[in-house]
Amino acid sequence: MSIVHRMAVSAFALACLSSTAMAQTCGGDLGGFLDGVKAEAAAKGVPAEVADRALAGAKINQKVLSRDRAQGVFKQTFLEFSQRTVSQARLDIGRQKLKQYADTFARAESEFGVPAGIIAAFWAMETDFGAVQGDFNTRNALVTLAHDCRRPELFRPQLLALIEMVQHGDLDPATNTGAWAGEVGQVQMLPEDIIRYGVDGDGDGHVNVKQSSPDAILTAAKFIQSLGFRPGEPWIQEVTLPADLP
């Protein structure tokens, strides 16, 4: 076989392998898909036993797919949404939380420039200050959405980040629950953002945004800062469109 021939055969083989890998990034047999995720995690330096433990017993949750296909909240106007979600009870509890965690909120504003009221508003809206964090198994939710071919480019990295959280001892894949889309904790953040912006607010050596309010408050502040938050600007501003606007 000539060198050119061998090169052509090798190129064809690589193309086939590449196509197979691409095909397995979503959909298909779940076992093969999970093997691909484990291989990608290993390439990032995660020990094989950690990836095996993180994905052991993983399964598709059809309820997650149903929620993904019917997100009714986006059909509401701003006024409809705000009237349904801003309640006196949330305002009262919010005032209590601002006092209870005054030192943590002060640290958040000092280090990240985000005022207490902004953080508390997200905390209230996401989980009623940690009271309602979701009952979907986080690992299975992310496996479902990463395996589904609608948005794998969003959720596959989150699944890999979850495996990293398992490696750090910050998440139990068998028992951790959260929102249907894989968000975790009192301020509902995806694993990749928790790893990137997580702050150990209570000094226990872990970032536990599910059970630790100081961790959740400071992590939220750092995340909000990363989104470009600038203090002193209006949070909403009404505009009037001219009648002759094209």
C-alpha cells in the first residue's frame, strides 16, 4: 500500500471516528452517551472512578423533557409576571433575611459591588429564600437535557461541571435535587456557574449553595457582578414609542 493510500485510509478512519463522536454528543443509546461523557471528563483530568460514581444509575426523566417543551412563564407580560410573584409575604421575609444576614450582605456589597436588595430579590424570586429549591434529581435532569438533542451545547458542559462538583465533594449525585433544568441551590445556579463563581461564605471549605445561605448570597453576588451589574442604575425604565415608529 502506498503512503498516499495509507494516508487516505487513515484520514477516512479518522473521519468515521469523528462522525461517530459527533453523533454521540447527544441522542442514541444512553449507555454509549454516558461513556462519551465519562471519556470527556477523563480528558479534563477527572478520575475515572469519580465519573463512574457521578453517573452511576443515571436515567432519562421524561418529566424534565415535558417541562422543557412547555415553559409557560415566557407567555406572560412583565406586569402579569410581577403581579403573580411579588407578594407581601416575600417582602416581609426579605426584610427579615436582610437583618439576619446583614454582615454577609455587607461583605457581598463590599467585595462585589452588589447591594443587599438586589441579591435578596433574586433569592426571593428563585426559591422563596431557599424554601422551594425543586425536587428533580440534578444529575438525571442534566443527563436528560444533555442527551436530548434540542440544546446539548448548553447542557453537556453543565453535566461535566456536575461531575467536577462531585469530585470536589460539593454535590451528591444520588441525592441532590433542584430545578428541572439542573439549577442548584437557594439562588438556582447551573453547576458550571457555581464552579466559576462559587464563594465559601461560611468558611467550611466547600461551596454549598443549597444548604448554606452565606455561600448562596456571596456566590449570587459574584455571579451578578460577572453579568455586568453596575450600582446606581435604574432596574427598569419605561419608554414611550413614537406613533410613526416603523
